[in-house]
Amino acid sequence: MPTLSYWNALWFAIVQGITELFPVSSVAHAVLIPALFPVPIDLDALLPFTVMLHLGTAFSLLLFYWREWLSFLLALFKKEKTTARDVFWRVVLGTIPAALIGFFFLDKLRAHFPSGASAAFFLMVNGLILWIADGRRRKAPVTSPDVDREIARLTPLQSMGVGLAQSLALIPGFSRSGMTMVAGLYAGLSYSAAARFAFLLGTPIILGAGLVEVPRLFEPQFRPILGPSIVGALGAGAAAYLAVTILVNYFRRHEVEAFRPFALYCLLVGAAAFLYLRFF
């Protein structure tokens, strides 16, 4: 198995940490980077390595939203109804669909993971969906200044529908955060509330995926990349913390066509990568 240097692991991780939370599909980038550039990593090791990076992202989300998760925990022990408890149960409901799909279909979907052309194609589809979703926001909506109250107003069915959308990220090219935010918009959330719900939903899903895949790195054939994977997880976590900080502020300020730059990026990068991989 080719040895992955610490330097390659770090820059790869920084890209992953940013693209995991930006609505541009981190998995697509994880597939396209080795397909387009000479990154010395065996394709069989790419998935457990990438999921190790996801662990770094999950811990950065826990760190960023530690007050929210603490309030969720405390709300469970209160007799009176609270907004925090309402949001927590909507996160639980939203986590169930993607968790079940990942549990039953991950092995089948894993077989398509190394396909660069497929990832490029679905990255374009991801961009198209973001562009169409922006069409719903021709003017700034009237929303509550309290995004948690927006999330708490979701019905159980809406919460599960938003959570189901993030399961599209099991297909390389679709962005978990992007599809979750799009579903949130269609459920009536503002961009800011949709982003917050997407990041809260992402924490248990990303963490769960890591707990399933990371043990594979301790198998004999993957031990050469264990050290770089740990360094990569730290780099991905730092990049993800910066990314979530930027995005929370960005969506708080933009309530009209906020997906446009991300949609254009997905369409252009996806098209360029697809044409290169198919015809050159």
C-alpha cells in the first residue's frame, strides 16, 4: 500500500474539513482529489481515512455547539416544556432516517465510492439542486430572530424529512449539509435556522460513521496510514471549526439566494472534473 505522508494527509484534511460543512460535498472532493492529483493512498484505504477526518469534523461541531448540547442534556431532566428539549427531539427524529439507511446500505454504496466521474456528475446535480432551492427566496422572509424556535416548530414528519435528505450524502457528490439545508428551506426554515439544524443533525451522523469505519484503520493493511490519519483528523477539525464559524455568520447575513456561490462552484468544478475524467 502506498504510504501517505503527513503533509499530504494534512492538506487533504483541510480540504475535507472545509467542504464537509460548506454545501459542496466533502466526499466528492475526497474522491476527485486522488483521481485528479497524485495523492499516494490506496483506494481501499480512502474511505476509512476520510471517515477518520470526519471524526475531527464531528468533534469540532461538538466544540462549536457545546452549549446547545449541554442545554439539550439539562432540558431532558426538566419537567416543564422547553425550546431546547423540542429542538433535541427534532434532532433525534432527523437522525433516524439517515442512520437506518447508512446501516443497511453503506456496504452497497461503498462499492461506488472510488468513481471519480460519478462523483463529478452528482456534484453538478448537487449544484443544480442548490440553485433551484434558491429560487424559493426571491425576497427575505419574515422569520423569528430565535432560530431554535423556528426549528422547534417543525413537525415530527418535517424533522424526519429534513433528516432523510442528508442520507443523499452517502452518494459521493451530494453534500450532506447542502441537502439538509435545502430540505430545511422547503420545510419553512430560514437559511440561518436551516444551517443550524443541518450542523446539529450532522454531529451524531458524522460521529456515528467514524465509530463504524475508524476501527478498520487498525487492521494490519491500514496501519501505515494510521499516524497520518490522526494528524489529518486534527487538521480537519480545525478547518471545520473555522468553516462553521464562517457559515453561521454568512447565513445570518444572507436570506436571499445564499446558495448561489456554492451552486456555481459545484456546477463548474463538477463539469470540469467530469469532462477531464471522461475524455482526457
